[in-house]
Amino acid sequence: QININSQNLNILSSQDTNNTKSNTKHKNLNVSYTVYGTNSGGLSGSISRDSSTSNSQQTTHHNTSLTATNINLNTTQNTKIKGANLQATTQLNINTKNLEVSSVQNKHKAKTRSQGASLGKNGTLPFYRKNITPPVIPPFFI
């Protein structure tokens, strides 16, 4: 048997809150040079940067439980039952001026922000080698 006598009574759930924050950053630089034949080459390059931020908050409620054969709640003012289970196998008596009964919900909030930028450039560059004679290609006769 449970007997509670008071002016005000709050029977509330407990809660756990978990906050998570994550930050990620990447920076890349690429340069390449390619030779085309004997007198030119290609140069290309790129640079990039990206970042992301993630924030989340999760609140989990754990209901309070009162279990007995008889439960007697007597208050002269206010009784608040929020996120609680009352189980009386024989009799549940609540005597109060104001009664508030409500359930609670688990919550999960998440916010993610990502951004990135890249820049690339390529082109052909001539180059000259000293003392190189181009190959002679014999003419073809038909």
C-alpha cells in the first residue's frame, strides 16, 4: 500500500539528454603534368576544401512507476502526474484540488551543415629541347 499526503505532489519521469557535435574539414591540392609528343605538355591542377558540422540532441524519458495493492494520493493543492504509471491492483484514490495528467515523448533534434569549394585549371605548355632533330619520314610511292 502507498499513502502520500502533501500540499503539492509531482510524480514525474526521469530523463536522459545526449548532445553530440561533430566537425569535419578536408583540404586537397592536386597537380599533374602530362607530356604530349616531343614539344608540348599539359599542366593541370585543382584545389578543394570542404567542411561539415553536425549537432544533435536526444532526450529519452523513463516513466516512473508506482505499483501497489492500494494507492492513496491526498493533496491540498496540486497533483501533477507526468510520464508516470500508477498501478493499483485493488484501489487507486486521488484526492486533490487540481489534477494534471500527461504523457511525455522522447525527442531527437539534428542539424547538419555542409559546404565546399573547388577550383581547377588546365592548359597546354610548349617546351623545346636543344639538339633534337625531328625524325625524317620517307615519302611513300604508289
